[in-house]
Amino acid sequence: MQNNNILADNNIKKLLFKLSLPATAGMIVMALYNVVDTIFVGRGVGALGIAGLSIVFPIQMMVMAFGHLFGIGGASVVSRSLGENNIRKANSVVGTIFSSTVIFSVIITIGFLVFKEQLLVLFGASEGIYPYAKDYYEIIVFASILFIAAMSTNSLVRAEGHAKVAMNTMIIGAVLNIILDPIFIFTFKMGVRGAAWATVISQFIAVVYILRFVNSGKSILKIKVKHLRIKLPILKEVFAIGISSFMRNVAGSLVFALFNRALGANGGDLAIAAYGIVQRFLRFLVMPTIGIAQGMQPIAGYNYGAGRFDKVREVNKIAIIWATCVASFGFFVAQLFPSQMMMIFTDDPDLIAMGANAMRLMMLMIPVVGFHIVGTTIFQALGKALPSLILSMSREILFLIPLILVLPKFWD
């Protein structure tokens, strides 16, 4: 089959480049969603608007964690199934994930809407920030199914070698978001609600695009009625692999919330806005390393399923080198041009000064991020759930969260 021939290519470096380039481009474009929202909100609403988005962002991360759970876990099972030439199982995985996505999305949406006020306050919304956070939150949470579906289907399509299709999906969504943001925020004067609607509409079009591709006949994977019954053994296998990505995103959400609360107590609303901008820039720099890891995953999973372990070791080594180089480039950008990066989002001199100082500090160790991300992904690709979970959780749970709770007591 054409897709199997793609993943069976013996030129690992060429294949990794072929799959990583569109994955990287797609991840960078995906990062533009929050970056563009923040830029337009910063220019159209102000620092409190940015702070409102910063409060909601960790809650968005919790929603997207389910997309990673189904997408990363399902992609690992699909790529290994294709390596074993087990097309029936691959399609069963797709159907199980599709049905599970709908069920979990409904539960998440209801729960988050019922506990809206409690969650926003818990995640650091002050009296001044709360109205802006509430306006953005209500719309984003209501569209949870779109975010989860977009992430999971993207990973599944990439798992069979269609990295360009996954990239196009994200580009379509990001370009639409860039077009709609200024229309809703400035022309219709909708403020942060306009930014939220721009994001939701863009995600909807992206999901429609990728679902049409899956059912176009160009994909090995199919979504048919007979595949939609949830198969518990498959769901268990998907959960076992995807749980590390899920927990990493949940832990990241918790870290973001703890930062917001600590910053609100020690620096006020302006500090929350500064941190929100720096975090978006950080995620933008990290996205290429995630793209390289995503390009590696189907290659490693396919070759592992086919018993070609030398190819697994080769792609892992190349991916680590590439990811480290890309992350190091991000380090130099952050150290040399922090004020210029902040000026993209705001013209507030106090916010620029505070954010530039924070950016330099937060980016000090970014060169090692590539190694960590690729190391976690290789275990996911091979179906090794426990090592992947330990690597995913170590940074946030074992180190970062305790430091957030302790260090502010020693620095004013």
C-alpha cells in the first residue's frame, strides 16, 4: 500500500525530514492561534484582555489534553498496526477514538460550564480580570469537541504518513483565525469574545476539512458505522500510551494556574499579562521540536512493529540532534531580542520591561527541551507507557510545581 511504502523507506533521514517538515510547519501554525489572539487582544483590548486569555489558557490546555490522549495514543496503535499490516485494527482504533471523543467532549463541556466561576477563580482570575476571562471562557469551552477532534484526527492521519494533510488542516485553521480576529475584535467591536469566536469558527472549518479527507478514499483509515462501536481493549491500549501526553498537558495546565496565582499575589494583573505573553512565545519556540518528534513517531512505530529495530534507533538519534539544534536557536532569539518580542504584543512600557526580563530567565534551559520531548515520544511510539509517563511527569510534578510553591517565598 502506498502509505506503508512511505513509512518503509530505508532512507531514515530523508523520511524524517519529509514527515517532520509539514508536522513542524503545522505545529508552528497551531501555535499562532493563541499568539494571534493575544496580539489582537493586546492591541484592541489591553493588558487586562491579555490577562483574561492567560487565565483561560490552562483550562484550554486541560481540554486539549484529551485531544493528546486520544491522538497520541491512537497514533501509536495505528502506526504499529500498519507496520503489522493489520488494517482492520487500525480502522477499529479510528472508530473507537471518534466515538470516545464525542462522549468525553460532552462530559467536559457540561462540567466546565457548571463550574465556570469556581474554575476561573481557582486559576487566578482577579476581580479586574474576571469579566474578560469569562467572556473568552464561555465560548471556548462550549466548543471543546472541536479542539479535541482536531487534535486527535490530525495525529491519526499523520500516523499513516499523511503529514502534509495534517499540516494543511492546521494552516487552514490558523489563516482563518488571523483573518477573523481583526474583523470580530475591531470591526464588530466584540473584544475577547470576538477572539474566541474567531478561534472556534477556524477550528470548525479545520475539522470539516480533515474529516472530508478521511472519507475521500485517499486515506487507508476509514470512519464507518461498523467501526464506531467502542472496543474496550483498544481504548485501554490507547489510554495506556496516550496517558503520558494527557498527564503532561494536565500538569502543564496546573503549572500555568499556579504561576497565575503566584504572580497575582506578588506582581498583580500586569505580571499575569506578562507571563501570558512569554508563555505563548515559549510555546511558539518549542513547537518545532514537537513537530520533529511527531514526524519521528510514525517512523519509529512502523519500524518497531515491523521488527526493524536498527531503524528505530537511527530515527531516534537523528530526531534528538535536530530537536536540540532547533531549541538552541530559540534560546538565542529569546536572549538577544526579548524586548522586541514583547513589542509585538503590546506598547505598554511597564509590560514590555517586565516581560523581557521574564523571557530571558524562562528561556535559559530551553536547549534541553528537544531531548526531553523526543525522549518521551519515542517511548510512546514503541508502546512503552510507563517510561513515557515518568518522563512526561518528571519536569512539572517532581520539580517545577514544588519550585513554584517555594521560591516566591525567598524573592520579592
